[in-house]
Amino acid sequence: MDQTVGEVTRLVERWSSGDPTALDRLIELAYDDLCEIASRRLNGWRENPTLQTTVLVHELYMRLAGVREAEWGGRSQFFAFCSKAMRRILLDFARRRGTAKRGGDRVQVPLEDADASVAAEAAELVALDEALEMLATRNERMAQIVECRFFGGLSVPETAVAVGVSNRTVEREWARARAFLQYALSEDGAADPEGSTGGAA
């Protein structure tokens, strides 16, 4: 397992340095991890039950193949990027299907656990994305932590490496980010909860 993790890190570094031949081997070694991330994205999304994990990973591969410049410091940053790319793929799909609800309807999304599945319809996915974008405008680092923890399934130490902060900072800002998103997705979430996204500590 450690050998595979080390090889993934080396391949990420090679690809970041401009070696296009590293991508296929990287996807091969990281395939199971990418499928786990894709499964979290798709779990419970009844809007399109035929959209499979393997299809989402394939779409990710196509997007990665089009990346010309990347600056990933290692495995954790690579998986954080892949998680965000999968979110964009599903959002594009949802918007093409025209399923996004407009108006004042807001949805509750469970955010209690770091390994919680994204059990949401397309409209919920869009609502959560909008809330996350709102968070990013107030505190970009908190939004990155949400990407890593909630969507990417990264551990606290892995998230700390990906974002470049301490474990303690991840734990503190993860809690504050959850509070912000839960409020933003509530009926009263038109404004930022006071003190929920203060400056970086």
C-alpha cells in the first residue's frame, strides 16, 4: 500500500512537470481511489441512476487529459483536484438536464460527518455548489477544506497537506465551514452567519 501511494505521488510530480506519459499510469494506480470519490458523488443521486461510477471516472480522465499545466505537490492535492473536477462534471450534467430549481427553494444537505455521501438530487447539487462558491468568496481556504473532506473523503492529515496548513487548522475551519454551509442552505441563509468565516488563523 505504501509503495503504491509513493508511486502515485511520483507520477503526480512527473505529470505536473510536463510528462504526459505519466497520466495513464497515474489513473491506473489511482483508479480505485477515484472510484471511491466518484461513488460518494453519485450515491443517492436518483436524478440519473444510470450514471455509473466508471462513466464519471472516464469523464474525469478526459478532462485530465486536456490539462496542460498543473502544479500539484503530491497525491493529496491531486485527489482534491479530481474531486472538484467530478463536482463540475456532475454540475454540467445537472444543468444540461435543466433540473436545477430556481427561486427561493432551499434544501438541507447532511454535513455532520467527513465521510458523508453526497445524497442529493441535481437541484441539491447545484444548491450546494452555489453555497460553496459563496463560501469561497468569503474564505477560499475553507472552501478548499470542504472539497477535500466532504467531497474528496480525505483525512484531516491528507487535507492539511493538500491545503498547506496544520491538522488543527483543518479541524477548526472544517467545523466553521460546515456551520456556514448548513446556514447558507437553510431557509434563513441569505447572509453569512456572523463570525462563521472569519480570516485565516
